[in-house]
Amino acid sequence: MAADLSQIVKAYDVRGVVPDQWDESLAELFGAAFVTVTRADAIVVGHDMRPSSPGLSAAFARGAAALGADVTLIGLCSTDQLYYASGALDLPGAMFTASHNPAQYNGIKMCRKGAAPVGQDTGLAEIRELVERWSEQGAPAPAAEPGTIGERETLTDYAAHLLSLVDLSSIRPLKVVVDAGNGMGGHTVPTVFAGLPLDVVPMYFELDGTFPNHEANPLDPANIVDLQARVIAEGADLGLAFDGDADRCFVVDERGEPVSPSAITALVAARELARHPGGTVIHNLITSWSVPEVVRENGGTPVRTRVGHSFIKQEMAATGAIFGGEHSAHYYFADFWNADTGMLAALHVLAALGGQEGSLSALVAQYDRYVGSGEINSTVDDQAARAAAVRAAYEGQQGVTLDELDGLTVTAQDWWFNLRASNTEPLLRLNVEARDVPTMAKVRDEVLAIVRG
């Protein structure tokens, strides 16, 4: 019987509960399908600290080697370390991780050589088709000559590459609390930060895929409470929180206050434009108004795109952009094969803060100019009908523009909001921004009344 992959093959990756929804036998078929679709004669494979990751990644490697591809295993790594290996070795890659999902989940993030993404429109649909067919009809015939499976250490080179992209040579000493959430930041941070003038206070650096302290998702305010308290207790200059596979980084200032990822996007954009004058910067449509403003002020061209890493990476490739940022704390760099790396964004923050005498809160104030609601989710029976009701309420209002690049964005002189449907749940996601708190609250409440009415 063919495996039902409809629950585990998502828009950008494979993700599901192990062994209920997928297991090593399916992972082996995914390995074979991956090298078939990418036509790769060699690939690189890494994995996170989840209990099921070593077995799944080894099975994937066996499936790929059986069809003649040479496999380089880089073992424990962060997702951006896998992207580094794919870019530096010029090989397609597969990362075994379920990011911030609970322990029983695992997944595969796949890329073509040079870390180019594999999503539904760029190979994932074909991979799914092959796995479904082979699970029903039997595995494909092995190659006349199977590929080899070898190992390679990439952490040192990954760290050196990142440090070559940011000048930290003259920063002042800084005290930084780092919450790795028992994820892969505990693996990468010690090597990347070694030798820098940093007093690092580690939190939850023990690699543990059961996440005994808190979920490794720093976008949820509940998961940075420990970090906020520790920054204040230590009198630290800042705090950094990484998600499970350490491709996202969230920043907390010296007061223990979260720094908006939009402000970090603007800060990094200004620094990258200093290195690449006149460059293009991509930002998704729920980042703050401050992002395109700062890009223009620094001589760059802002380009607005849909939410989601495949859209950002496509737009970066199409426009030759130097940098891209999302409000979810994903940061993409042309110097990193257009891939996302929270670690490189963190190094930029450390360089900016350490290159002057002021506090982080004072530094980011210039990039944090408006009042945001944060993302507010509403469970609805009919996403399309509720969104249409919101559209009808604002259509034709004087001084208001509407666009549907991604969901519905409504913009006025003093405020804007975006309402998007979740692809995976019966939710509408609302983001509101305004010039002051009363205006933001008024617009937020008006929209929510329609959505939930």
C-alpha cells in the first residue's frame, strides 16, 4: 500500500510524527527520490539533536547511495550550517530537523546545490510522487555502482565563513546571555563566538531533542521569559535566543525587552548597504514600515514580498538583492547563498552594539519607529468569507488602499494591517501597525470584531 504523504509533505519541507507518520524506511525512499529529482551524483546530509535524527538521516543516505550518489555526512549541525555545506561544497543538501516542533516530530529541509530551496514548485512535489509510487510498488532498482558514504567536519569552516562577513575586530567587550533552548545553538555558538571579546552566559546549551526547559520557538513570548530574567539578573548587554535548528535568532535588549525582528532587519539592512552601496533589500509584507524607510535612507531599494522563505529566496535571486528579512526572525544574506542564517544576523547585532558606547535599546530605537500589534490568530469557520467581510468594510474608504499580494493588506496614512489565512490551520492571522498606540488599538479591534463577528 502506498504511503499517505499528504500529512507530512508541506509547502517547503517534510515534517511529521515519528514513527506514526513516517519512519526510516520512508526516509530511505526520500533519499532515493531526492537524488533522482535533483540528478545529483553527490549530496551532503546533516541532522539536529532529536532522538530520531541519526537513524533517519542514515537511512536517507543509504537510499541516496543505493542509486549511485556519493553522500557526505556532516553529522550534528544547525540548518544554516547545512546551507553553508551545500553552498561551499556546491552540493544538494538535506537537513533532518523539525525546527521548533515537539520531540516526537522530525522532518527534512532539502536544497539544491548552492543552498537553493526545494519546495512544492521546485522539486518537492516530484519527490513526494516518487516516494508514494515506490512505497506501493517497491524500492527502485539500485545503481550498478552504489555511491560512497563518508563523513566531514564543517563546523570550523562554517564559523570562519560567517566571521569573514562581519568585522568584529574592534568591538568593545560585551556580556551576552545566549538561550539555545537545548537546540543546535548549543552546538554552533561555542565555536562561532570563540575568540571574540564576549562574556557568554550559556542557557540550555545541552543538546536535548526532548526540550526539557521550554519549546525552542523564541517567537512565542513564553519561551523567552527565562532569557529576559537572566539578562536583567546578569546585567548583560543583550540576550540572544535561537530556535531548535538555530536558523532563527531572536534578540532581547539590556532591559530584558524583546527587540522587534523588523528593527533587526532594518539594522542589518543599513549595515549591509554600507558594504554594498545601492543594493536591493527584500522584506516581507508584515515587516514594519521602518524597514523600507531605513533602506531608502541608506541609499538602497526596498522590495516587498510574500511571507515565506521560498518567496524571499526567489525574489533575492531574481533581483540580485544583498539581504532579506522576515518578521519571523529569518534573515537571508546574498553572501550566504541567499540562505537564512540567524547566526550571521546575531554577529551583525554584536558588531553594531560593540562598535559604539550606547545601549542596545538606544541603538535600535532609530529602527523601531511605529507601534505593532504582533501577530494575532483567530480561529474561523470560513477563512474566505471572513476575509471578504473585512475587505468589504474597507473597500472604497477615502485615503485607503487595498492589495492582495499575500492575503489582504489595507493601508492608510497613519496605519496598515495585513490579514492572511494560514495554509495549515483554520486561522486568520492579523498584523496591525500604526503611528501611535491608540490608533493601532482602534484598527486592531475594528478588524478583529469583523473577523470574529
